Amino acid sequence: MKQKLLDSWKLFLLASLTLGLAPFNPPHIWGKLQWIAGGNAFSGESAMQFQDYFDVVLHGSPWILLIISGFLYLTKKK
């Protein structure tokens, strides 16, 4: 499992740059993270709904996997 995460960094990078940033102007995940942090970047509703949290997981998971893969690469034993 560890080796598979380590070897899949290119896939995680591609997913991060496509799904992780879509829509691109401004990056959707950035607005959601600001919303979670308390700075409501979206007008209208003040509380996040279930679909908003699902959206954060969907757009954020490629970034988390890329970070894990990078961490494993930096800490692997020679």
C-alpha cells in the first residue's frame, strides 16, 4: 500500500491540478476552505450544507493524496 501511494504521485499531481482546482477561476477549493475558516466567500447562505462538505472532500482528496505521497517520498529509507 505504501509503495503504491509512493509510485502514484504523477496521478495525484494530475488529479490535483484538474479536479483539485476545478473550476479554475478562482479555484473552487480555495473558496470552500475560506468558507470553512469563517470568511464566507459566497453570498447567500451562511452555513455550509452537506453537499458543501462533500465538495470539499471531493476537491481536497487529490491534494491530500499528493501530500501523503510527497511525504512518503521524502521519508523513504534508501
